[in-house]
Amino acid sequence: MSVKLFPNLKENSNVKTVEYPYKLQSVLKDTIAPNSLPSSSPPSSSSPPIKYIEFNKAKFATLTWPSSITNNGSSTSSCPKCRIFIVHGFGEYSKLYYKLMDQLSLQGVECFFFDQRGAGYTSPGNLKGKTDEYHTFNDLDHFLKLYIDDNNKKDRNSGSDKKIPLYLYGHSMGGGIILNYGIHGKYKQSIDGIIATGPLILLHPHTRPNALVLKCSWLISKMLGNVQLDTGLDIDGVTGDSKFREYLINDFPNATPCVGSFRQIYDFLIRGMYLVDSRNETEINKNMIKKPLLILCGDKDSINDYKASVKFVKEVLSEESSGNSLRNVKTYPGGRHSLHIDREEIFQMLLKDILKFVEN
């Protein structure tokens, strides 16, 4: 991780205009709110509207992506097969998940997304990276409860007595968040399963700070917690798709530079390490929800260490607590870090495995 303090978030003469490298297919015209965002923000006029919700001194950008088919296959945006609540990774925001949400919608899956505090449309400019452990999970509690309550009301009004499953999905930093949520989360029992992709449990060895740096980082996070830094994440390690790679490089100031704060970075490193610390195994197995878990990784991920995910599932989680086949980890040969924007063959494997998981 090559860092740069006080990154420039106001202008960048080196970027060029690059179209979002995927054409949306799923959203029905009656779900569109014209001019819901500045024209430069959505990749297509057919994307669902961003809705801003104020909570705890922040204005969160949220997005509900409806299903485009029902359980019987007819073309409508009601009665999803299941719902997926997405928690994004470090430096990410909603637009990077449009392809995934669009494709899931075509299969009858509804998705909810919110740009976290310190990221995306929720926290532009000098607000980037300004969050901490408390706000991360307090915000997640708030929006998860809001989504659950809204769906309960919607389902009652529809007259349906069938429970629609709800899954928690997290990528990278978001993967570390939801794995911890499955252990300590306030509303964890309302979740029917967890899907994590490339979760930040441990950084890849070539980006991982040594023990001395990590020890010093606690003090730095206390003294300079809100100081921003450009982490200089390796775009080639993020995706093997050349079009998405070009898009990320030029998506200024949203996807690039990848900015965080000392406090945010310290917190996500510690929360990931907690998951594979042998001293925590008893607590983890006692409190982890007894629900299906699927972790998906690329073996060419040079951002996070996929072997840490294997260790978490195969060594930390006991057979007794996992119900043997409830928890699984799968590695894609040639897959990079962000499977949802990786090469098409990798993306299709990801989509297939997600759908298989939620439909079982």
C-alpha cells in the first residue's frame, strides 16, 4: 500500500471521460425518477433513483434496485425471490455495483445499497474516509433495520404470507464488516445468510503492514484519525477487465483516488484480524449466527489474502457451530479482488454461485 497524505480531490487534469462499461438491462421504466442525480453520476437513464436519507449528521445516498421478474417469471417489479443488502468495500460506492445489481434483478433479486459514511455520494471531498468503528456499525444497524421494517410493511400490504429471505452481502472491507456483523450485529438474527467476496480479513502479504507499523498505527489513528490519505491501491489487482480498469482510473473523484483516513484504515485492519485470531475462536463460534455463509475469492487477489478466508471457514469456524455444510469458501482461479467487476467469465461464475446460494 503506497500512501500519499492530503490527496487532491478537487481537480485532476489527467483523467478523461470514460463511459460505464456495461449497459443496464433490468430496470422497468416506471421505476425511474428523471434527473434524480447529476447527469454525470448514473451510467444510464434507466438506473433506479438515488434517495438521500439523513441520519446522525450525515446525508446517506441509498438505492433500492427492484427485481425485474417475479417468482413465476412474469415481467414486473414486485415480489422478489429474495433481497440482498449490500455493504461495499473501501473507497467504493453504488455505481461500481450497478452491473451486479442489474444482473441479479433480472433473476428476480432485489438489492439495497447505501454509500457508507466516508464514501461515495454520502461523503464527497474532504468527508472521504471520515468514519470509525462506532459509526460503521451504528449506520449499518440503522439502514438494515430501516430496510427490514420497510419490507415487512410492504409485504403485509401485498397480502403475501410468504417470508422473502434477506441476505447480507459484503465485499472487501464490507466483507469484513458483515462477517463481524454475523457475530456481533444487533439485527443478525433477521439475516437468512451471508455472502462475502474478497473479504478484508488480512491484507495480501505484499500490502500488509508489519507488526511494528501496525502497533504504531494505533497511536497515529488516535492523534491524526481524520487525516486523509490516498492509499494508492493497485488497479491491476482490483480487476482483470480492461474496460473496468480504465473506468476506475478515470472515475475522479469517486473511485479514484482511493482515499481513507488513518482511523478508518486502522479500524478495518483490526476488525479483520479479529476473525482469524485464535484467542477469539470460542467467542466467534458461540456468537456467529447459525445461518448459511458463502465466501468467494479470486486466487489472484493481490489486495486481500484469500488464504485468510479459507482459514476463517476451515479452521476458525467449528463443525459444531457451522452445521458442516452451512459455511463454505470458494476460490476462482485467475480471479482478482473485485469479482463483481472482474473479467466476464469470472463475473458469470460469481453470479451463478450467488444465485445458487440464495435459491437453495
